[in-house]
Amino acid sequence: MKEDPRDISEALSGSIPGEFERRAREAGLSWRFVRVSRDPEVWIYLGESGDYIVIPGLYCSCPRFQLSLTAGPPYGCHHVYGLRVAVKEGRYREVEGLDLAQVVHEVFTMGRAVSVRRIIFTS
């Protein structure tokens, strides 16, 4: 399915600083977002150098998001915005039946969602 740039712009419109728009589009179209829980809604971004926990519109565990909270401006990161694109375009994966606490532990202690990657890349 070819994405319509107008649809993506609509997903990001009025909500994203210009510096994040290109990176948010790339992240959102990359198939790197994985929903690991519906309630609470928790996503993992499978990064090249590390994985991040993303809570829609609220939080990302990446360093850029953390920096924006302390040093400002408080715009967050391209992962939070990219998730909007991924959901709108249906460019994400979903894994069910994982222990959410274990996934969070893996990301914070190892920098990788090992159990998620095991399922995604061996299926």
C-alpha cells in the first residue's frame, strides 16, 4: 500500500515541530513499532542501536525524549510522533501474550526487547 503524503501530514498536522517531521515519517513507515499491550497501551520501537518503550502521546524511553523534559523545549521525540503515523498507516506489528513487566525490564536493563525480537524475527 502506497502511503498518501496528505494522510501522513494529517496524522502529524499541528502537533509536531518541524525538526521531527521527517524523522517521524520515516519511523512511522518503517514497521519498527510493535504493540505489546492494549491495556495499558504500550508499544516498543525496535531501533538500530536500542529499543524504546513508547506510550502514545505521553512518553518514550529514548534519550531525546528524556532530554526534552529537562532541557526543553518539551516536544518529546520523533518516536512519539512516528507512532501516530504507524497507526494511521497500519505500519506496525502486534505481539500478544508477553509478560509486559519482563519486556519493560529487558528494555531498561539490556536496551533491547529481547522477547519481542525473538518472536518478531523468528516467526
